[in-house]
Amino acid sequence: MSDPNIETVGMDTLIVRLFDDIDEEHMPWMLAADHALREAFGEALIDLVPSYTTLLVHYDIERLDLQAARARAREALTGLTPATSGEGQRHVIPVWYDVSVGPELARIAERLGVSQEDVIARHCARDYSVFALGFAPGYAFMGRLDDALATPRLKTPRQKVAAGSVAIAERQTAVYPTLSPGGWNIIGRTAVALFGRDQEGYSLFRPGDTVRFEAITREAFIEQGGDPAPLAERGDTPTEAQR
Amino acid sequence: MKGLIVERAGPLALIQDGGRFGVRHLGVTQGGAADWVSLGWANWLLGNAPQAPGVEITLGGLTLCAEASATLALTGADLGATLDDEPLAPGCRFTIAAGQRLAFERPRAGLRAYLAFPGGLDAAPVLGSAASTVRERLGGLDGQGRALTEGDCLTWAGAAGPERTLPSGVGTLPEVGERVMLALVGGAQLAGFSGTSVFEAFNTPWQVDQRADRMGVRLTGPELRYLGEGMVSEGIPLGAVQVPADGQPIVLLNDRQTIGGYPRLGALTPLACTRLAQCQPGSEVWLTPVAAGQARDAHLRQLAYWR
């Protein structure tokens, strides 16, 4: 890890920049920095938002001025050692992969000239790191995807993507925690609850966690409480305004 | 329990407080009153904590009918409020009697009015806050984030403190003819914009666009050019002025996404955000650079009023 940059980004906010690019190898450092910054700021911390390569520190200006905040951040990062691997949780997420709930499954298979089963097998074949949470509560950006599966976002995002939709964009994958708009390619659906106010810690996934997907049948999906209603609306259909 | 009944909800009336903090790392937005200064003053008028939950009324159209008498406070935008058809100017504390109607028509000055209740409005905190975020289905009366709707009953548990009147000159609405200056703390990516763009950002007027909501406000003006490389998504502070490929800045407000990948000029101060939140589409605003320390001093002065 090169020397971290500490950038002022607002009246009460710093960004600690540890890396320049997205890489699973960075996660132990990011986790360590997260712990260290939380500890160093203590009561003066309002929010700490880690992303792929940076951590945003929103601090309480009634307790700290800019110099004091920068000093705390610097101290926290001095002598940082990467978190030991395996610190994050491991999750196995059962997914019903089917074109009715994941229309882009067919498109991706067609583009690759392989069967849908092959696309599913590739998506299930590796462990993904949770890089960051954002976009919506509990929405985890995971990667990196098998190069062959990398697919650009839809030209026109869907107005409604069902909760539990398993998605792909470029070399990342994610699951939509709740019904929301979205522009990622949908290939399946899970019945697992990803975010809830009654759930411990609210969010199932945390940065640094490892996720593996496992293909299940429609019957198993329904048995787990999944909603098999098809994802009907196609995001790439031009709207009235665009025609 | 007796309270105020929503007879007509209008386009957007939301329960808001100081915001939801400590959960942004889970992707949960900050929320809270877009004009937190006006909410703070409304609460101050009743002797409440500045961040106690109240109602943020956007654009007007709301009618409330009282089932019991109450002392309330109204601040922020002038939305043509009336109490049983008698005009009620914002910036006051007033009593509503049982059977009386408080109605808001349309904006005359500003966009968002704030109504405070004795001891704060009753709304169970969700993830530490009562702030309604419709998109995330968090907070508000039902905990599901929805806006106020016809038939809702607003209640409160406390009593109003001793009579208070607002000090003069503390509102967030610009005076007629005033040039609206929005203080901005420059960010590290500022250096990545072309020299001309940096000059233009701070020396030309910006128009507040129609595309404006609690997530963000688009500004239109000269096209700003970012010369740096594509960015990896990173955390977004309140007031961040991000510049997408079309070169037209978007100021991100309370309900913004938690992370994003557009380059930024910096961030408006939280005080400047309250001014922007009151600007009607078509208003002219200017960005003005400020040091973080100076911004902090101004912010602490605001908080000190409410001690």
C-alpha cells in the first residue's frame, strides 16, 4: 500500500484515499483502515463510508476542527497492518436463475454463444468480495466477475427491478435488496432478505464479506419464500419520449 | 389521541428531523430537513431541541385541521399559509384552536416551510431517525417513509416552552434582489477541472434547474470540463457539487446516494445547502469558495443561537 492521501472534501468531511483501482487484494487494508479510523475518531465520528479505494470520514465539527481531524486520520493510518483474511463473513446465496425473473440470462448466453446453464455455472463458480455498499440500503457491489460474463449496463434503466434480483454490470455483480429502479442486467432472483430494520446490523452484507451464489430450482426458491412473479418490464424498450 | 388531521396532503409533506446518521456505510442516505436551519428555528420557537421531528412542506397544498388546540411554530418558505383564511406569515409561533384549519397554498418566496410541534412530532425513530426517505421506505409516521397523506393524524407529546420571537435577520430566504451566494469548500478534484472551468464555476451565475428534489439540484450555466481520468465511486458528502459528462453541475442534498463516481468541484457548506433548498427553479445563484475553517466558524455560530 502506498502512502494514503487525506483529502478535504467538505466543511466536515475528509476522504482517505488508499488505492487507485478496484482489487480484491485491497480489502484487508480497507477493513483495517475502517477499524482504525472508527477507533481514532470515536465519539467525534458521524459517519464513515468506505468505498472501493477510499473511506469518507464525516466528523463532528463541534468536537474537531480540520487540523485535528486530519491529525486523527493520519495517526489512525500510521503503521496500519492489513486485516487477517477470513475476517469478513462468508455467505452462500441460493438463486433461482431463470429468464422469467432474469431476462438478461438469455441475452448473455446468446452473446457468449453458450447455454444458459453455462452462464449460471460461471456465475456460481467463484467467490466474490463485497467491495462497497451504496446505491440503496444493503446494496452490495461485488466482484470481480469472470471476464466472459462482463456486460455493460442497460441503455435505459428499468423503472422497477424486483427485490432479490441478481444482477451483473461490467465486472461486478449485486443483488437488489428492495424494489427499485435499476440499470443492471438481471439473471435471477433470491429469496434471501438483504436489508431490514429488524435484521441484526440491518444489512446482511458488509464490505470485506465473501459471497458465493448457488443455483436452486423454482420449487426450492418458492419454498424459501421467494416471489416467482416475472420481471416483465424491459428496460431497453425505448420510452415514448425517446421514439 | 387528538392531533392535527391531514385533510389535503399536497405534492410533498414529509416528517423530517436532523437526519439519519451512523448508517451511511450500509447504503442508507442521510435524509433530514433540507433547510435544517428553518427546522431548527421552528423548534427553537417552541423550546424544542433543534433537530426534533417536524413537518417539511414542499410547495404547499397541505391542509391540516386541529382536533384540539395547540401551540405550533412555522418557519422557512412563504407558502401562502392561512389559519382559518387569515394569512399567517412564516417565522412565528401561533396557537391553533380546535376546529381551526391551517392551510398552505403555493410558494410566494422559497420552497420549503417547516412546522414544529410542542416537544417534537410523534414518530418512532427508524435506524435512529424519524426522517422520511420515500425511496428507502424508512422513517415517517408509519416507519415506511411515505409522505403525509389524507387522513393522517399528527400528534405530539410535549408542551411548548415560554413565548419566544425570532431574532431579526436569521431566515434562510434570500432578500428581494439579493445575490444568492453559495459557499463551497473546494475538493481535491477541483484541480482536475480546466482552468477556464474553475474560473467560470466561481465567476458566472448559475440557474437553478427544474430538475431539483431532495436528492439533488441541477444547475445550468457554462459547460464545465473535467480533464482528469474516470473515477472509482467514493463516498459523497452533503452539498457535493458533482459534474457529470454534460458539464452541468448537480448539488447533492440530503437524500443523495451514499457513494458515486462523478468528479466534484467540492461541497457546499451545510448552511449553503439550506439556501439552495429554498431556491425556486429559474433562480440565479453564485458559487463562492470558502475555507473549511471559515465555514466551520459560521456553522458553529448558527448552532450557538440554539444553545
